[in-house]
Amino acid sequence: MKSWLAKEQALFSQHIIAGNLPHAILISGVKGSGKEELANWLIQVIQCTQTISDSSQKDILQPCHQCKHCKLLLKDNYPDHSTVIAEKNSLGVDSVRKVSAFFERTAQIGTIKTVLIPQADKMTVAAANALLKTLEEPSDNSIIVLLSGERDTLLPTIISRCRLFEIRPPSGDILAQHINVSANNTNAFTNLSHLPELSSADVAAEYETFERTFFNYITKGEGRTQIVKMSLASPYGLRWLEKATTHAMRGANGWSKEDDSTESFSTLLNKDTLWHIYNKITATINKSKTLSQVNIQFILEKLIVDIDNILIHEQSQE
Ligand SMILES: [Zn+2]
């Protein structure tokens, strides 16, 4: 298990012990963040009849791997759990109806029924709407776990009915420490490499160029056309805008490291202006959840116009 998941594991363990685990759980995190691992562990702990805890991590429950439930689960043969897999890259309404039917049945050998939907973001709109009913009228002793890599693509109505657990894998120095700790563990290392700009040198370089261009644009008003083009070209465009703005805010608040290039920008940036820009970006990200790619291009262009206006307003006040 990835070490940064311990916080979530401890939290889930507390809920299980207290008997107040949320009925609908949404775990979001980028590829490589470990959300599948965390979900599988959670399902096993929910279903295990004699959970244990390691002496090193007392606050984290572990499945015993010995009881009947554990053994059947490990063989993928446990009748009170169902994993719903997306077929052909999309999860249709029929699959979701099977979930409601599954929850309506009485548990066969355990007391709790669990459903895992590993690619919740692949749900069609019809499927998501069908799932809403299940989320709104939970049957007794049922727990549904949704996983999403791009939380932004889920319908807001789905998100609002789930308890959200966001996995934020470490970055920068802390990430480096994690890699060192597990230097012998090639598996952990390979998994980390799935984080796009943290580990792919190409994507990292792309992001750096993006951030530099963005800083130029917000401090000097240069490179506006490039920013629009780059945001649209990258699948992470909106998220990168958010990330770069967060980075700039850190710089403006004097939180960046000494060798950080944003330091030099910090005096040029006004905290309120950045905050306005940040809010515009997050509002656009929220809006983008329900839109097609064509419309995303439109709202992205509108976002840049909004940022232009915020920047012009700031200059006029100086
Ligand atoms: Zn067990």
C-alpha cells in the first residue's frame, strides 16, 4: 500500500469501528495515486469478519485473509460484493440497473453488500441518472464505492450525494522522499510514474513551459494567444491553469522555496487579483463537468477573456 494512503486508511478504519461509514463513497485521484488499492483494501476490511491491525499501524484495520469472506473475496467469488466494470470504454444504464437489483437482494453470507465502480467517470448521462436513484434511496447495509480519475467529468449531482475522499499524492521533495524510501520497491516506483507531470519528463517539460507562459501573461500581459492554444491542446489544460495559479499564489504569499523561479514573480503579483483569477478558473472547471469538448473550448476562451478583464481592472487601480 502506498504510504500516502495511510491517512485515508486510518479515517476509513475509524468510520468502520464507529459503524458510521458513509453509504456512498467517491474516491478521486490521478492515475497512480493508489485509489484502486485503497478501494480494494476498504472493501476487504468492510467484508472481513475478523479484521486485525498491525502493531506498526494500530489505527489502520487490515483484512485477516483467513476468514471465509476474505478467501472468497480474494478469489473474486464473494456473493455480497460486485465490481461493475465499464465495457467498451463506457458504463451504460444497464450496468447501473444491475447495481440497484443487487442492492435489493438480501445479503447471502455477510451482512453488508458492497459495490465497486472503478471507472465512475465512464458512466453515460443515463447511467449517472439511474445511479442517482440508488444514491438517494440507499438500501440498508449497502455501501457503494465510486472511483474517478477525473472527478471533474462526473455529474455534480453524483458528487454531491457521495462522501468525497480526494487522494493527493505527494509532490516535489516529499515525492522524492517516497521514491527513495521505496527505491527497492520497483512496483511503487512504476506506479508513481503514472502521475503525468510529476514523472513523465515530456509532460513535466510541457507543464513548465505552460507555467512560464502563464506567469508572463499574468504579469506582463504577454503570450495570451499561446496560453489559449496550450490550454486547449493539453488534456490537462484547465487543471494546469488552476495549478499554475495556485503556484503563483504561493509565490505571492512568500511560501515558495528559495530556488523557486516564482519567487521573482511574487512582487509583481497582487494577492487579490490572483484570488479572483483562481476563483474564475475553479468556477470554469466546475462548469466544464457537464460540457462537451466543443463547449469546453468556448468556456476556456471566455475564461481567458475574464482573466484579461481582471488584469486590466488591476492595472487601472494602480
Ligand atoms: Zn477476513
